[in-house]
Amino acid sequence: REKFAATFEKLAAAVNSQDGKALLARIRQRNQAIGTLFDEAIELGRANKTQEVARAMIEQARPLQRDLLAALGELQDYERELADGSTADAEQVYSSAKMLVLATTFFALFMGILAGLVITRSITRPLNEAVAVAQKVAAGDLTSTVEAKYADETGLLLHALKDMNESLKKIVSEVRG
């Protein structure tokens, strides 16, 4: 984000016209919205709300990214028009726009990878707990304690394993008793 902000400020300093400043304001607004959405998605991921993270990425992030890329495309088109009047100035602005596109792309890629890791981790951790409990029960160990602390499908699986383990304990104690 810092690299993007620095590149963006260089670009903003090179744009003097009202039309260019309006495009930059639009890009800044879209980028801030994307940053806020990714921050919220990371918090949801940390709270194991994987469905909400996926929904936010698909329903909200993609349209924002499309708008941002469209605004960047418009900025590039605008910059080409300016290049007709002043080649030297236009080359500098184009280079800045190119860096802005690259920075945004890498930022979006990084945030996508980060969100994927958070989602994967929030799914695999409870599944690994469920597998461990099932393996203990399969080995005849009914002393394991199951904590169903998740509210999603994996939480339901853990809760079902907990109920199964308790039922098996009860049956075994009745048979022995």
C-alpha cells in the first residue's frame, strides 16, 4: 500500500488539468474502497467466516477492481491525448500510470493470495480437528474431548462428532454396567 501511495502521489503531482485530477480522485476512491474491503475480508477470515469472505471477494471486490481498472484505462486514454500536445510530459505520466497499474495489480494479487490463505486455514483447521477425533474413536479411544467452537459447516461436523462420541461413551458404559 505504501508503494502504491507513493507512486500515486507522484502521478498526482504530474497531473495539472481538472479532468486528470477528477480521474485520479476516482482512482483513489476505488483503491481506498478495495483496501477497506480487503481489510474487512481479512478480519472476517480471522473470525472463520469463510463464506462471508468468499461472498465479499466475489460480489464486492471484483466490481470494485473492474471499476478501478476501467478508471485506470480512462486515465491511460487521457494521458495519450495529452501526449499529442507534449511528448516529454506524456512519457513521464504514462510511466507513472504504468507503475500505478503494476502496483495495483501486485496489491490485488497479494491481497487475493492472503485472503486465500486465510480462507484455507479457517477451513482446514477445524477439519483436521474432526479427523483427529474420528481417528481416536476408530481406534477405540472414547476419552477425547471435542470442542465445537465454529459456526460454519465444519463446526456442525465437530458438533456431530461430539454427539457421536458422547453417545458411544453412554452405550459402552451401559454395556459394561
